[in-house]
Amino acid sequence: MADREVLLKVDHLEQYFKMGKGQLKAVDDVSFEIYKGEVFGLVGESGCGKTTTGRSIIRLYDITGGSVYFEGQRICAGTRAHKQAIKDARAEYKEVCRKADADCRKELASDPSSAERVKEKYAKIKDEAKRKYLGILSVQRHNIASAKYDHKNCNKEFAKSQMKKVEEKFAPLIANASPSEREKLEKEYKKELALAKKDRIMNKMQMIFQDPIASLNPRMTVREIIAEGLIIRGIKDKDYIDEQVYKVLDLVGLVPEHAGRYPHEFSGGQRQRIGIARSVILNPDLIIADEPISALDVSIQAQVINLLNELRDKLGLTIMFIAHDLSVVKYFSDRIAVMYFGKIVELAASDELFDHPMHPYTRSLLSAIPLPDPHFEKNRKRITYNPIADHDYSAEKPTMHEVLPGHFVYCSDSECEKYRAEYAEKNKVDDTAAAKSKAEEQSAEKEATEKKLRAKKAAGKSEK
């Protein structure tokens, strides 16, 4: 994975919501990377923070803390961690001053004759603590200002970079062009520059929503819904807009006649196709698919998944696929992250996660997958996840560990060693079973060969 290009990087993302005097930690310190061209699955039970993560990445929410980087540029930035660092530094400084004053009074009471030396000693301690506090304050205030600027101006900075690219592209062409060609190039240059000025980095990231009817404006025709992104971007050529609308309608399995209809005239699967068409018309690099099949019938689910697979190959899309149906996620995703209570508890390649689940919650989720086999279902054992019984974090605090290459688990140091030992033991047992099976096959082949030879000899004797 090290040589693959990182398209999206989520770094310590936090999304908290106020609830009276307290706060709900919907997403709590989540970090992951999505590589260009892959499908990244995000799974977990309802209410674990999957949708909130997707909405925070695409800036439908202003994030509380952490950062989100898209193509190397920071598009979301929270300030909670920096404010907390200032608060902690202030508390530490006050504690040092309080302790210094108490120690100073104690020393003065025991030895009043050396008052000047004692006061000077503790004044130095307080000055050192103050310098440390002011240093932290300066750094964190700079971080807060930087975060606020990046969050507010990421689109503006992206537009500037796009305009610069257009200028670099056309400057030599116009300089070396003949008078007749120059006029045409200047006209094209002005057109592309105007589009680049209105370009936004968020145009490269689109979302497919869970409920297709709730996400489509009932007062707009399909043409208006799909073309809205192009119009906002500044494209005014109606023929070009119609051409692009018909092109994406064909791409998602609809026909041009559907462009003049309203959302209520379509079935659930067709409405989801309209939502997909709206998301791909701007040629995005990343699609965040927020449970795009959960509101559809099973037969239609397969069609939508196959459509997303086709679009991924044709358009070179990267997809973040949010779902709670593990069997679908396994079929569709390259890597899978499992969420529980706002945290990612396990992240691994799709096959690796299903073959070697390590976190107890992941094992619990996998044990709940039903299979269309009555004999298997009769004996299927459900694993119940109880965090209080399964973990003891009183002495060791959990962090994200790379238990195996590319396989990350949220656990303590001792749990990490336990998971590695379990994996090694299982592989040893699997290797032994495979060797035994191979030996049995070879023995059976040898016996069959000897039987054929004996039969051949017996046939030769009978002929004589």
C-alpha cells in the first residue's frame, strides 16, 4: 500500500454534538486513508457514526477536531485539540505556580534568614513555567488560526491553483500563435479561466444519499436536478448541459425521455440511479456512498452495486462505501473499517478481515451474517460482544495497533500480543491440516495407481 497514491486522509477526526450541558461524541478520534481507485468500506451497527463520518468529510458538518486532507490539501480542520492543549498548559502552569508558592512559604518559615535566595529560586521556577506556557500558547494559537484559514479558504486556494494551471497552459500557446489563431486561443483561454475561477475542490467529492426520494427536489425535473452542479460551476451553454445530462442518464441505465419527468414518477431503484447520475456529472474523484442500497429491494440492490462497479471502472472513481450489510461490503470493497461507538475498532483488507477477524466486536458482527443454508443456520453460534467483559483497560489504554501488516486493531498492548499469538496458532493449525490433507491425497493417488497396476497385471495373466 505504501506505493499507492493517497486520495483522502482523515487524521484524528472528531465530531461532537451538544446535548444539554454535555456532548455526544458521534465520531471520536477516527483516522484512516483511502487510496486512489479503491473501494473503502465503512461498516457498523446503526448509530455508530458511519454517516456522520461521511457527512463530516464532505463538509456537511463543521468538524469539532482533527483534519481531513483531499489530494494533499486540507479541506476540513477542527480546533478542539488545540484549544484543549491551551487549557491543559494553562492548568499545568497554574499548578506549578501554586506548588512553587507553597514550597516557598514552607522554606521561608523554616529559614527566614535566606528569604532573598529562596524567593529568587522560586521566581525562576515560575518564570520557566511561564515561558513554557507562553510557547505552547503561541504555537497552538497559530495552529488554530491556520486551521480556521484552511477550513474557510480551501475552495478559494484550489480555484487559484486551477487558474494558475490555465494561465501556464495558454501563455506559451498564445505567445507563439499566429494573429488568426491568437484570437481563437484568447477566447478559449477566457472561457477556461472563468470556469477555473468558479471551480471548487469540493466538486471533486460527491455524495450518494441513503434515501433517494428525500434527497431529490420534488419541484425540479430530472434534467434540472442533474444539471444543477454544472450550472453552479458556471457553465451556461444549454446544448452542452443537455448533452452531458443525456450522457450520464445513459451511463446509469436511464433514457433521455426521463429527463423531463419529476422524481415521484420513478421507482426507488430509478430514483437512486438519478442520484448517482447527479453525483458523477461533475467527474468527481471520490464518491461517498451513504448506504445507497439499504432503502431498495434485494434485486434492485444487486443492480445498483453492479452499476457502481461499472462506473468505478469506466470513470476511475474512488468510492467510500458506507453500509451495515457485511455480505455486500465484502463483495464490493477492497478494504473495510469497522466502527463501534464513534471509533474504528478494526481495519483490514476485505478477505483478511473475514478470514482473520481479531476484535471481539468484528467477530460478533460476522457471526450475525445469515446464510441461505438451513443446516448451517441450525448450528450457527452467535457471538455477543460485551466491552466490559471482553476488555480490561483499567491498567492499559487502547490505541490503534498494526497487529499484522495492513491489519489494524484498536486494542491495548497486551491484547495486541494476544491477537498475534492467536493468529500464529491458527495459521500453524491450518498449515498442519493442509499438510495432512495433502498427505492423504498423495496416499490415495498412490493407492489408486497401485490398484490400476495390479488390475493390469491380472488382465495380462488372464490373456495368457
